[in-house]
Amino acid sequence: MMTTIESILMPGERVVYEGSEVEYKYVEDDRVKVSDSYIIFITNKCILLYKERGILFKKHEAIRHMLADIYDISYSERGIFGKMGVLEIVFRDGNRILLMQKPTITRAIYKHVIDGWSENIKINVNIPLIQNIFYDISTLLNYDVNLADLPPFILNKISRLAQIYIRILYVKTMMKILREDKGKLVDELEKSESDYEKELKSVSHQIQQYLNRVYEAKTGVQVRYNIITDFSFKDGVLTLKCPNCGGSIDVKQIKNNTVKCKYCNSDLMIPKKLLELL
Ligand SMILES: [Zn+2]
């Protein structure tokens, strides 16, 4: 089997997961176009469904779905007796596939598809999770950030943020499904959420610095106010940090939505969402 599969791989493509037979449905414009069973393989590039037809005159059939084209993924387990795991993957063209098998198998497939999506994700604002990330960044900076204005080094950081986000979605889904043995997942969720927050603050700060530099170069006007993107909650108390020197901001000194850093004297602005927390 492996030799046959390897012969149909693209250059640079390798098998990451070799599964068993799954029920596969391909839905186009809300109509089921294909419904059949296939052997599933997940490579570093795609989800590959494979089938051999004929006994005497063997002919293979392979269906590919690129991991980079994934728009959204959902996983659920249905049925009380003889539970089935159902993995639904929506692609950017609006078409979707359903993969069904016993939970032990579909969970493994789900995990590998998630990892593959994470490695292949394209920063495109039409994808819901990327939209959510831009919403978080824009909220923290208090202005709308457009993808088109950002340079590659920041897009790379946003990819990293997307990977953490995908991990959070995966862990949350598994927590809903698993009744016991949640301890590890709870720890992982906590860690991923704190990684996301840390990375979000750092990306937002870099975006701000970058956009300020662009603005200054274009207009010759120096940006006076820096926006605070670093904050933390300790025992119900909000602490804000100066983006220039890292010094703590005395929240009592905030007037309207601005404050002067007493260490480096820079003028700072506090995003609306953070002010609401005070
Ligand atoms: Zn400062």
C-alpha cells in the first residue's frame, strides 16, 4: 500500500498519518456529490483519500484536499450506541467534506488535520479565525488594522498567533467531547490562552511601532501618543505598562484616556477596552 501511495505524492510531499477506511462525503453547493468509503492519508500538504478499484485490472483513485485551503473545521461525536466521530471541514471555495468513523479513529484524524492546518495556514481575513485575531488586535490598539498595511515579518507573527488559536479551538472541542480525564486539557487550555495573550500584546505593539514609523516617514509628523498594549490583572487590580520603557503606569494619573509615563516622560493612550476594566 505505502509504495502505491508514495507513487502518487507530489514533490516534497510526505505522509504524516496513514489511517484506515473512512466514510467520506463531499458536499458542493449543499448537495452531496460523493459519498463513499476511502482509505485516508494525511500528508504535510493535503488530506488524501485513496481507493483501489477492480481486482484484475487495478485502478487507483485519489482525491486531494489541500490543507492550505481550509476555511474552518468542526468535530463532533454523534449517536448513543455505536458512537461515530464526524469531522467536518469547510474549504475556502465554500465546499465541504465530512469524514466519519469510530471516535478512536476520527479523533486521530482530527488531531492530524488540525496540525496540518496549523502548519499550512494562510493569513487571509476571510477566514473566521484570522478575522477574530484582527478583531483582537484592532480592539487592543483602538483602531482598525488592515492586513494589506502589514509587512511580512508581522504576518509571520500573526501566523504564529493563528497556530495558537487553532490549538485553543482544538482543546476546547476535545474538552466538550471528553467526559473524564480533562486535567491535561485544562492545563493545556490555560497555557495556550496565556500564550495567545502574550503573543497578541507583542504583535499589537509591533504593529503600532511599524505603523507609526510609516506614518512619520510619510507625513514628517512625529506620533505623539503611544498606545498601551501591555497590561495584566493581579488580584483584580489592572496594571498597565509603558510601551517605551516598561515602567508601571499609575492608573490614578489617567486623565480622559491619556497618561504620561513618570519614568520616560512619554505620552500614552489607553485603549477603550482597557479603560472599561478600570
Ligand atoms: Zn515609560
